[in-house]
Amino acid sequence: MIILAFESSCDETSASVVLANEGSFTVKSNIIASQIETHRLYGGVVPEIASRAHTEAISRITYEALAVAGISLSDVELIAVTANPGLIGALLVGVTFAKALASANNIPLVAVDHIKGHIASCYLDESGERPTPPFIGFAASGGHTAIYKVDGYTDLCLIGTTRDDAIGESFDKIGRIIGIPYPAGRGFDELSREGFIKATGDEVNFYEKYKKSAAYKDKEMTLPSPALSDDSLDFSFSGLKTAAINLLHRFEQSGREIDRALFAARYTYEAVEAVAKKLSLALDRYPGHDLCIAGGVAANSHLRKRLAAVAKAHGVKLFIPSLSLCGDNGAMIAAAGYYEYKNGNRADSSLNASAQDSITSI
């Protein structure tokens, strides 16, 4: 089945052509029009600007995706589009375009939940290494930090989430204060690595040794864990963010310059360890379930390494999409759309966008 898919939930417009064959996927094209340089001027996403940029890009990248894949629109057998959650204006651009394209060309249409799309990015490894439900899925991005029990390809249930800021959002906000350009993910990752190595003197096993370092034991650099101290699988990154801001203000008010690398390392360590703690608890509750992590923050090298250790300790497999598929992209929507189609779900001209997530809690 040849699938044309669209993703426009936030600040990246994507069109992708994916060949699906009984659960095996081949990405023929995955075109992404990024708005990062535009939003960087404001330190974050401006919804109205995002919507306008989607409108300007979507037709162009559709033709590009078809051309790169070497097919025509008449070859497409299914159109999939992100319908929720996300910025409502941005979503409406993709939904309206996909509906018109499907209707004008008599092509079946399916609506896809953005989070299901991120989890489905783990199905796109062409080597055949893909998770099979049931498994535990963790979505981490600028807008989402949540743990899901994946009982089927279209059957996800929320079992843990952040009660305030998302993990990526917290990195962006603190990154802006310490001078890391938006989006802060990659810059924070690199600066943290510098800090870990400075703290431990080890360029290979720096993360494992960090907790025993003098830098970690420095009381002036103490930060709280975002993992809630109860038996839930929930997080609170707002507390970590606020504590970090207060720490930075204390240094500033006393006329001292903080070591940005050591600070970034401590912030990253607390964030990553919180995720490791709650995912370990999830794997304890659901023994034998493999682990899949997805979303923009899944590109964080420290998180990837730490969760590999968590999975190994529990005797399960860890699945992570390639770096190019961690961010928002159309290919993941195609994979999720395939399973929605196989499950008998269809959309028509009445399809509307929604800012709300459609995945319910356990």
C-alpha cells in the first residue's frame, strides 16, 4: 500500500510517502519544511506564524514528496493526516489540505493522533527490528511527556504523564536563560556532555560516574527530581525548572558566573534520572513488556544511553527511532495511519482538527 501522509501539528510541515507491506514499512520520501529559524527569533513557537508557514509550505512539499518517491498522486492508495493534538490553527492546515486532496482524487483518508504517530516511528526501522504490542511507549517532546501501555497498534492507554511542563519545554525554557538557541535540545545535550566530562574526567563513561563526582555533591548545584515521590508514573518538570531558575538567580545576584556546562549536566541528569525511575517502575508493573521511546527528546544521547541500561536491567528490548524520525515527520503519521486503516477507521469531509489528545487514561 502506498501512503501519502501529512504532519502539521506544531512548527514543522511534513509530507511523506511510505510503502506499507503487511506491517513492513519503506520510507520513500519524508520532506520536512522546518520553521525553526523563524520561531527562534521569539524564543518559541508563535501559533499564528506557524499556521501561516504551514499554509505556504504544504502544497510545495507534497509535490516534492511525490517527486522524490518517484510516484504520481494517482498511485497513492491512502492519505493519512495528523488531526490531533497540537496547535489548532496548524492542524487545520494539514487536515483541510488532506481532506481536499482525498476527496478530489477519491483516495481513502484516515485521521491520526500525533502521539500515536510518534510511537509508530518505532515501526519504521527497515531492518525489521520493531516492537510488537504489548509494550511500554514513552513520548517525550516539547509538548508531551507521557508513558503509555501499548496493547495494540491502535490501542494505547495513558499510564503516566507530566502534571505541568513537558520535558522538552523545560529544556527550551532553561536553555533560553543560559544562552542556548531555541530549540535547546541539541545544544543542551552537547553542553551537558561537556559538563559530565568536566565533572568526571572520563570521556566515555562520564554519565555512570557523575553521581560520585564532586560536582554532583556540590550543594549549591542541588536540583530536585521531576519524578513525583509517589507510586504514580507521573512527573512535574515545573518544579525542576523553577529550582533551576532560582539557582541561576542566586549566582547572578551574588555576582558570580555559573559554570554553564556543569549546570547543564546537573539539569540533564535530574531530568534523565526521573524518566529512568518512572519507566523502571512501569516495567516492574508490566513485566515482559519491551520499551519504546519516541519524540524529539528521544534524540537526547544521555536519555538514550540511560534507558538502554534500564531496558537491559529488566531483560527487555529498547526501541528508539533513528534521529531523523524523532522529531515531527510525515513518515510516522503514515505508519500510524496504516494501522488505523487496517483497523477499519476512516475519515470523511466532516473530519475536524482538535487540540485535545484522544488517548484515554487507564
